[in-house]
Amino acid sequence: MIDDTVRLLARTTSRLGGALPFIGRFFGDSREIDVNGRVVFITGAARGLGAEIARQAYTRGAFVALVGRHLATLQQLADELGDRSAAFEADVTDAARLQQAADDSVARFGGIDVVVANAGIAPPSDTVATIDPAEFERTVEVDLLGQWRTARATMPALMKSHGHIVFIGSIYAFFNGVLAAPYAMSKAGVEQLTRALRVELAPHRVTAGIAYLGFIETDLAATVFTREQVNAIRKAMPAFMSRPIPVTDAAKAVLDGISRRAATTCAPAWVAPLLNMRGVTTAVMDDFLLHNRTVNSAVNSAEQAARKRRPILKG
């Protein structure tokens, strides 16, 4: 009875970001994955985090399937890496093309052992009231439904290999999504998708996990931070939260999580305790944002800018 209780505690703390990592390691999933000699399928692999995960996976001995919309850039990365990599053109909004990329990867490498569902975009920094509906829906289409399509396309191969899929999530799965509602909404959806798959795939001996990542030093983040309103909100946050981490550190955290078949991976280190205490931290954060003058000013500024761009907007 005591053993069962401790095992339950271990699994629970593992899901919550490893509050007691020594217990999680002792009683956790013993089927660790060494990517050496395994096939790793990565979406959004052309640049940024996806490309860095590909580089580090290749260095660890993996066969790497580079998937994305820009074939020339993917091929350039494949040439840089070497013979154990290949480029496959696919947009995660196109289920048929994504399925073809998965099938082609299996044909090329003999299977798929690990999937990194990484492809994503950042929406304009607008409010829900002023964002172009097409931009809102495209963000959800890529950042949430694209992750689902990636899982569907690769699931048959993962069931054969008893592999692992990791979804690249974000602190926005539980942070307030002010001026980034479609992005935050998508990441929260990805969290629920991961939790469901963790249970549904267990009978097939497939594991699923999510990486809760903070701000990362990528071209995408740099572009977003140049937006006046976003930068204002970022500066209103505690410095340790708003400071980007090197993309190399984020990629290493993701791959280390894969090797453990981790249900959750957090980077940087401060993400885990906030995730563990989300019932408190989200309420405190919402209240802070609600009453912060800098944030309120940024919201007003974003709406005014949107109305200048699109005079049809009223109010």
C-alpha cells in the first residue's frame, strides 16, 4: 500500500515538472530513449529551436527527419548535418502533405521513434477585439491544429516503434495571454492534447510529453520583442521571467526530456515551480496585469494602432 502511494506521488510530481526528481527517476518509466540510432521527426525544423534540436539530436547519433515549409532551407541544414538527415517539405496546416512527409520518413529511415511537434507561429500583438479574424484563426490552425495533425500523421509509426512524442508548448499554456490570446489559447490546448495522448497511447506503449518553455533567443522571439506593446509588457514582468534563454539550452532540455520520456519538461528552471503552483501563480499574475498601468497602456496602444491600420474597426 505504501509502495503504491509513493509510486503515485512519484508519477504525480513527474507530471508537475519534477518537484521531487529523485523519486520520479527511481519509480519513473524505465523505458528511456537513447536517440543514438533512433529516428527523430521534427516539424518546424528549418530554423530556430527546431533546427537546434535537429543539430543536437544528430550530434547524439540520431537519424533526423527535417520537416517544414521551406525545402531549400531544410536541405541546407540536412547538408550541414550529414547522411543521417533528410529534408521533407510539409506545412502542418496540410494534413495530406504532412502524412506524406511522415510516410516518406518511414520509407527513408525505416520508422519513426521520436516526434518533436515544434512548428508554430506568433500572432500580431493585438487584442481579441481588434485582431484580424484571419490572423487569429491562422494562429490556432498552426499552433494547435498543426500539433494535432502532426500527432495523427506519425502515430502509426510511433505505435510500431513504441516511441515518444513531445509537443513544444510554452509558459503561455498557463500564463495570461494578454495581446497574445490565440497563441496562449493554442498552447493551453496543446497541454490538454498532450495529457489525453499520454493516457490514450499508453496501451500502445507510446509516451507523450510537453515542454513548457520560457522566452528563447530565436529570430521569432526577437521580432516579437521589437513590438512596442509587447516589449512594454515584457519589461513590466519580473526580470527573471522576461530574460530569454539560449536556444541551445532549450534544445538540450527538450532532448533530455525525450530521453526520460518525460511527461513535462521545463526550461528555464523557474518555470517548474510556477507550473507546480499554477493555482496560485495564475491568480497573482492576472491580478498584477489587471492593475498594472504599463500593461493597461500597452493594451490601449495596441488597440489604437490596430484601428489606424484597419479604420473599419469601431469603438
